[in-house]
Amino acid sequence: MDEVEIYAAIGEDGFKRLISAFYRQIPGDAILGPMYPQADLKGAEERLRDFLVGRFGGPMRYVEQRGHPRLRMRHARFPVDQAGRDRWMQLMRTALDAAAFDAPVRHLLEQYFEQTATSMMNRRPVESESQS
Ligand code: HEM
């Protein structure tokens, strides 16, 4: 299976189930909860969902409404360190479990999220024992 075939496989409903299962966990999360806009969680959910739909072969709503994704730039105002990245992945894995996609879809999505979440990191932990 190719990445761009995922939309045809799981449809609008698949992305909706995945991303709502992800965002359900945000408000109660000690690391991510405070980072996300509490007054506009629905909007945040829609932005991530629309981006992924376009990225995986569906309608390009995100790009039409918000322009080039420039994901790293859009995350620059949030301090994303290893702990934040790992927590984000943990919540996304829980959401992938809940969505229960077929194995090839699950595998491709998880691989994509792992790599992209790592590329979003823009902070290192404080190096208190640095030699230099
Ligand atoms: C696979 C990894 C990720 C993808 C594909 C992704 C994607 C996105 C997208 C498309 C947006 C909306 C940007 C906009 O249009 O303004 C967004 C917002 C955001 N992301 Fe990420 N992100 C990822 C990882 C992370 C990580 C690791 C963190 C923090 C640890 C994070 C925190 C946030 C926050 C706080 C927002 C603002 C919510 C909003 O108002 O939309 N993201 N992300």
C-alpha cells in the first residue's frame, strides 16, 4: 500500500475517528494540555485532521485554507522537546489503537507520525552535565 491510498482505505470517517480519539486525551494531559488552545480545541482538531486528509490522498482543504503547511515553522512557538514529542506519540498510538485500522494502514501512519514528530522537535533538554 502507498501512503496516498490511505484516504481511499479509511475515508473521512477514519481520520475523524483517529483525530477525535487523539484530541480527547489532550485536555487531561499534563504536558500537552497546557500547550493547546483550550478555547479552540475543536479548531485544532480540524486543522490536524484536514492536514492529514490532504497528506494521505484526500481533499486538500488544509492547504486551500491555510496555505503551505510549513509544519516546523508553525510549531516554532511551542517548545517541543523529547518528552513532549514522546507524549504526543504516546497519545497518537492510543488513538491508533482506538481507531483499529487494518495492519498496513496502521503501520504506514505510525511510521509517518514517528518520523514527523521527531522532526518537530525544536528544544533539547538542558544539558546540566555538558562538558563544554
Ligand atoms: C506527526 C507529528 C505532527 C503533525 C503532523 C502535526 C501537525 C500539526 C498541524 C497541521 C497543526 C496546525 C497548524 C496550523 O495550521 O496552525 C498543528 C498544531 C499544533 N501542534 Fe502539531 N503536529 C505534530 C506534532 C506535534 C508535537 C510533537 C507537538 C507537541 C509536543 C505538537 C503541538 C502542536 C500544538 C500545540 C499545535 C497548536 C494547535 C492548533 O491550534 O492547531 N504537534 N500540528
